[in-house]
Amino acid sequence: MNTLAPGAIETDFGGGAVRDNSDINGYVASVTALGRAGRPDDIGGVVAALLGPDTGWINAQRIEASGGMKL
């Protein structure tokens, strides 16, 4: 069993603050290597990849999908 740990994503989570508050979104972008907050499709792709047939040997891992936040 693996755990997916998403970074700050532009969704309704937390009242939509990352998505709707430009100050919060700007801060997240400023501390993220890819220069922006995450989008739902960024996480969906990771989930799809982990469920694929070639990742069966990945087990008991915490997989961070944060765009390089606070590297």
C-alpha cells in the first residue's frame, strides 16, 4: 500500500483558498520549483500512473506530488 501526498492543489479543499486567494496562490507558486500551484489533473496523472501495471513493485511508499514545493 502506498500513500499519495499532494502539495497545494487548486481545488475546493480548505475552502478553495489555494485556487481563489491570489495571495496564497502566489506564495505557493513562489516556493514551488515548477512555479505554480498544482491542478487536479496533476494529481490524477500520478494516481493513474501508480495504478498502472508497471508500478507493482512500488510498495509501502509515501509519494509526494508537490511540484517541488519547498525544495
